Amino acid sequence: MEHRVINHFGIITDYATKHKLTITSTQYTQLADYLTLLQEWNKDKVNLTAIVEPSEMVRKHLLDALTYMPLNPKPPARLIDVGSGGGIPGIVLAIVWPETHVTLVESVAKKTAFLVHVASHFALPNVHIVSERAETLGQDKQYRAQYDMATARAVAELRVLVEYLLPLVRIGGKVYAPKGPTPHVEVEAAKTAITTLGGHLHDIVNINEPPLEPRTMVRIVKHRVTPGTYPRLAGTPSKKPL
């Protein structure tokens, strides 16, 4: 499988060249091996992704995750990926940003087992894996307000997502929320939640990188301490959004 994945890496090398990204040959090999593991575990052990065709895995998993790189010429020191699932974008960013401490949060035990296996397989010393709910971590001093960047892919609508992520970010840090090409209604609905949790909208970046479908990255900066009552108990943010 690895060689079949690498056969589709042209879009990755083209993207890296276009944006002047530094990705080493070792990292390219690790990324290909990672997709191989993802497909093997997805087939035999646990449902990690509906995307299994090699070219689509490269495009919709790797290329999608790498769009974080041009937005951060200086990689964050500490990043947390909530609802990491199969490790997108967290594992990919841990490989290409080896100096960044990456925390992967996943509450499903079988998915956590995959993440542990990947981190061990590649001997990634910068990866820390937590099997827990984001709401619980947000009230834990070990994780609360400890990160420069918090992100989550396809986890929840924005007004729910910010209650998961903003408590984890330090003042001056940012939430990165990947969204579709027209997120403005969702952003408007999240304004009360963003303000309540100590953040404000930084910008909405349009990402037009064929062969990816057009999408956006909503960036929210934290400018004051999140009140101690947030995040609320597990399950509450999704049932009763701010």
C-alpha cells in the first residue's frame, strides 16, 4: 500500500513547493507509512475513516492537514487536536512540526489505541495522547489554558466547538476551526459563545487549493481568561449551546 500512496504524493510536493514548506524525505516517508497504517487499521480493527482510496486519502487527509502550515510560518509550541479520531490533523502536524508538542484527544478507546500505535511506531516524542472528553480536560489544570493552538476537524458546529477549545488555549493563543466555503451564518451564531468564553474572531481565511474543495479556516484568538464555569459538564455544550 505504501508505494500506492506515494504514487499520489505529487500534489503534496507541489503544495510544499508553492508555499515554500520544509518537509524532509524522512517526513514524506512517515506520512506515507501513516496512511498505510490508517488504511490497515480501518479495514481490520476500527472505523477510522470513510476515505480509503489512496489518491483520496492523500488529498482529503494529508493535503487538508498541511493547509495549517502556511497559516503558521512559526509553528506553535503546543497544539491540541480534539476528537482526533484517526489523527487528522494532529498526527500529520506532529510529523511535519517535530518541535511542536502535540496533544491528541480522543474519547473512543479503539481510536485511542490506533493513535498510541502510530506514536509508538514512528517514535514521536512530541505526541501525547489522552483518552478523555474535551469538557473534562478543559477543567483540568494540566490542560486548561496550556496551548498556543487548539483545533478539531468535523467535531461540532462552531458555537459548540469553541466551548471545547477556548478553555484549553492560553491568552493570545488561537482556535483553528476548519469549515466549509461559506461559514458566515455559523460564525454569526457563535458570536455569543465566543465572547462569553474570552475570545474574539481573528479572521476567516479562504483556502482555495485545488484539488481540495474550497473551504475556510475560522481563527479565533483568546484575549481574556475563560470563566471557570466553562466548559460545562460533558454533553452539555452540544445539548445546550451558548
